[in-house]
Amino acid sequence: MRKDLRFAWRMISTHRWFSAAVIVTIGLDIGLNTMVFTLVNAVLFKAVAVQGGERLVAILNQKHTGRNSETGVSYPDFRRVPGPGILVGVAPV
């Protein structure tokens, strides 16, 4: 094991620019991987920070213009949703 470490150190010291590029690349990869995992974890896996978050729903308008695109709902449109007592409140997203 000691021989392998000495050989690795010798190769790193003889090829300095290549070794620096490899070390920087690995560091950037680790940082990018950590950032992506943190974002995915926060957006997809963490619970919503509101009381009763499991009961949240999204109400969307759907336009049939060849490609189905969804847009948000205006407050007057929201007020016309049938079923009093079904929807308890409104929160902007």
C-alpha cells in the first residue's frame, strides 16, 4: 500500500497541470451533485411547510390549442368552482 501511495504521489507531482485539472473537475462534480440533490430533495421529497399540506391541490385552466398547455386560475374563476365547503382557502403559488 505504501508503494502505491508513493507511486501515486510521484505521478501527481510529475503531471501537475493534468492532476490539477482532475482534482478541480472532481471537486466541481461533487459540488454540482450536492447542489442538484439538495434542490431535488427540497422540491420533491420534503413535506410542504403548511398545516394540512397533504390536502393541497392545484387548480389549472387547460387550453386546447393543439398542445395541451395549462395555466393558472384567476380569483374570479376560482370563486366559480362549484361545491361550497370543498375548497377551504386560497394561497398564491
